Amino acid sequence: MSDPIRISTDELNTPDVDDYVQLHSYLDKDPGENVTQSWIVKVIYANWFYLSIAAMLGGIAGWALLEPFYDDNTLEDEIDLAAILLFPTVAATVGLFLGAAEGVMCRNYTRAVKSGLIALVIGFIGGAIALIPTGIVFSIMTAIAVSFWENPEADALPTGLALLILMMGRAMAWSLASIPAGIGQGIALRERKVILNGLVGAVLGGLIGGLLFDPISFILMTEDGQATYSRAVGFACIGIFVGLFIGLVEGWTKTAWLLMQKGPLAGKQFIMFKDTTVIGSSPKADIYIFKDSDVEPRHALIINRGGRFEIEDCDTPDGTYVNGIPVTRHILQTGDQIVLGSTVLEFSFRETQP
């Protein structure tokens, strides 16, 4: 039998032993098993889904504001206030709901109010400016449609090629009018990538939604020529497609993102647009972690150094961990598990083609 190991008091109190004990206390930090989220939760937290719902509600809100002023039997020489306010109002309400959506989903209501109001103003002003190009485009396409209209005196509505050209003209007009609604959030956040994604998504969504506007109108128009319900469905569809494509474009173009595996928003994905992303318990943080007392207001930074993402702890008492190891600064790899307090985030990265 070997002799027992004897450690003196002086040896026990050396800095090396303190460092060893401290390291193992860090390594013993276990946030517990990650909970697998149901497909319903994953869909609800998917940005294409909640942006679609938000923009749809925005379209319906625009319809509700305009409908009391609409009269489909207005004479040609009369001023149609609702028609004049159509693009500005719908762009403003869709922009409001889109701008507020991310903040509402993340329980960051300060951000929701700020982004929503700025997007509302951008949407209305931009929609008013868009009246000029949309008016020109729609007038040109309407004139072309009329030239293919076989019997305009007998037929109340165009058919065949004339109808298709008219639908294309309306789709082009809505694609232009939707741009202010799509870029509002990016302007509020001062993020060029968010602005670009919103612009592309709004153009695509407005194009498809606008293309469906006339068929919906033909189906739901009442016998007395009123299109109240068709406008409601039409505006809602335009909103749905604008929100859907903004979300899809964000997914197609993302390069780095965090998935909350465990925490108050488990299942939510956070796309990192900025060169420096702040994670913390402050509503001013880019990734707002609430209901976690161990997370500091400004807990950690993820810095994009030319395509290489590095996480940096902000000298926090509880620390920042990557794959169970406490880090001060660490280069992230796809699949890395980041732990802050009891919150677990998984980092993912998609390399861009040169």
C-alpha cells in the first residue's frame, strides 16, 4: 500500500490550488438539458411567420382606416379621398406592424414602440411620394390593357389579355408602394442590411400580393358594385406576402445567427446584422435576455472581424461560457453553445461564397 498524500496548509493556500478550484467550479456550471421545442413553437418564432401575421394585420388596419371614406360609385370628376390616401395609409400601417413585430416577439416593447412609430412615418411619407411613380406605371398599364379590351362598352370588367395586363400594372404599382413599408424597421435600427432585406422582400411581396388583388376583387365584389370585402382581403394578402418575403429574404441572406436553446425565448432565432452585437438584460441590447438575474445589462459582445465571429465577455461576475468553458474572448465556431446565466444560445455561421 502506498503512503497517503499529505498536503500542508501552506501548499493548500497557494494560488495554483485556488485557480484549480475556481476552474472546476466554472466547469461544474450546468444549465441543464435543452428542451426540444415543438414544431408549433418553431413556426411561431420563425420570422417569416410572425412578419407575415404582423403585415397582414397592418393591411387590415389600413383597410379599416380607409373604408369609411370609400365609395365605389364615385364619379370620375369627383375627388376620391380614399383613393388618394390608399398607398400612404396602407404603407404606413403595414410599416407600423412590421416595425413593431420583432420588438413584440422579443418582449422588448421599447424597441417595438420606437421602430413601429418610425416605420409608420416612413411608410406614410414614402407611400405619398410613391403616388407619382405608381400613378405613372398604373396609368400606362391601364392604357395598354384598354387597347386589348375587346368590348369595353359591353363588358364591365376586362377579360383575357386585357385583364392580365391590368393585373400586372397593379402588381407593379403595389411593389413600388410596398417599399416604404418594408424599409421602415431598417431605418429605425440604422442597419443597412435590414433596409436592403426589407426593400427586396417588399418588392417581391407587393408584386405577388398586387397580382392577386384584381382576382380577389372579381370574386368578392357585391352585386351593387361595392368592393368592401374584396379590399379587406386584398390588403391583407398584400401584407401577408410583404411580411413573408421580408422574412424569407432575411433567412436567405443571413450569415450568422444565434438560436436560443434554453431561456425566456427558447426556439427564437436571432440574426446578427451588426458588426458588434450586444447581448444582455438591458432593453437597449441587440439580443435582449430578460427574466435571468445572472445576465448583466451588457453581458457579452459578438464581434464580426471580417467574417470571423468572436465573443467577448464584458467583465461580468457570473461570466460567459462557450461549450462549458469560461471565456474572456473566444472565436466562435458553428455549433458552439454559449451560456450566460441560465440562458443557452447556439451559434451558427454560413460561409459566403467569394
